Amino acid sequence: MKVMVTGATGFVGNNVTRALLDQGCDVRVLVRNPEDKSLVGLDVSPITGDFRDAAILLDACDGVDRVIHVAGKVHIGWSQLAEHREINVQGTRNVATAALAHAARMVYVSSVDALGIGTADRPADEESPRTGKTPCSYVISKTESEVAVRELIDDGLQATIVNPGFMLGPWDWKPSSGRMLLEVASRHTPLAPTGGMTLCHIADVTQGILTAMEKGAVGRNYILGGHTITYFDAWCLFAEISGGKPPKKLMGPLIQAIAGGVGDLLAKITRRESDINSAAIKMSS
């Protein structure tokens, strides 16, 4: 089977690429840098380009049976909405259009952040109302990108959408979500966010993506989650495993407001939004 993967140099895409190769697939990857260290030793066919270029994507998808679109931009904050839309929405539309043009089945790797939120007693599922999430640039763009895929499904695209949770595991080159683990391991953060997440291993998410590629119903979303856990308990676990110091208590409303406000003020002054801002604080709650 011939499969084209976007985002193969990133955490999820690299794991998906390796799993496809283990299955004996002929893997084509669209990358900006074919010399990227994450591809060393992998028997892939690299195509140099950007998935924002529709013409390159049409060439990249020529002759493939499956397309797995993983690449995207992730920044949790109020800024960079135009860039998020250019990459996550228009880029996804380009990939889906190319897959449709070549009659290739597609899996779009979205995020649980495009879905609604539930409660501890009644967790959200794929059919829950898509309400409650902080309308930051990332959430808006991932939600709109799913709309773009569904519009092309209406035109005949054979596509399934998967929504992974918070992932940890090998080949997290940048790192991606592993940054949180490294932060807890390397410095003491006494106050943990008040929210939680679905914590999962990248191997399970990868298997879910490959299963969706073959067996997923067209037009359906599939949450690729794991264990529901609070950030406090997760950080305590990270500290125990890494030898770091665990948090002592939860971040109260006043501290949340101050941290978010200071982050937003610095963003206005420096014109560069850091990872600490009021949108990120709200998302972590």
C-alpha cells in the first residue's frame, strides 16, 4: 500500500511513519527539510514542500492509496489566528482536495480540543455539543479544519477524523507534548493547573490512526484517548518517574488571573505571546 504522510518529522507523524514502514507500506512524506534527523534511517520517499502549496500536494498524492494528514500548527494563546487558519484550515483543505482528486482514502488527525467538554461524571464523546472550549486561535482553527474536511466529504472524499488526547512516548523530537514532562522534571512548579486531560501513549494513538485508515467510518470522529487524569495527579506522576519535585497544590483563581494577565500584558509589550497567557490558563482549567 502506498501512503502519503504529512508532519512526518513531528511527534505523531514520525510514529505513524515508522508504524507504516513496519507494516511494509510504501511511505511518501511531505517535508520542508528531507535531511531532518527524524527521518534518518527510514526508507521513505521524501517530497520537499509545504502543504500550504496546493500544487505540490496534488503531485504528492498522485498514485497513493491513503493519505494521513498530521501536520499542523500548535500554539495555545490569543495570537496568530491568521497563521493558524493558513496552516491548519487552508492547509488541511489543500490535503483533502488532493486526496479527493486522486481518490485516496484520508485520515485527518485533529485534536480533542476541537470537541466539546464534559464533566467528571459525564465525559464528552464524539457526539457531544462542541461547546465549552476556550476560543483561542488553536481551538478555532482545529474546529474550522474539521468543517473543511466535512465539506469535501460531501463532495465524495473518503475521510475519517481522529481526535487524540495528550500523548507521551518515543520520537518526540521537538519535543511536543513531552515539554510538559520535561518542565516538571527540570524545575519545581509548586502550583498545578486545576483541569485535566486524557493521557495516552503514542503507540496506542498510532494504532488508532492506522485502524481508522482501514476501518474508520467515513465522516465519523474517533477520540483516541487514554486515562482521564488531573494535571495535578499527572504532574505528581511525572515528578515521581523523573525524580523531579511534585506540585504542592492547585493554582487558585487569583493566581490564575494574575498569571494570565501578566502574560497578556507582556505579549502586548513585546508583541510576542509566550506559552503563559490567559488563554492557556483557561484551557488548563
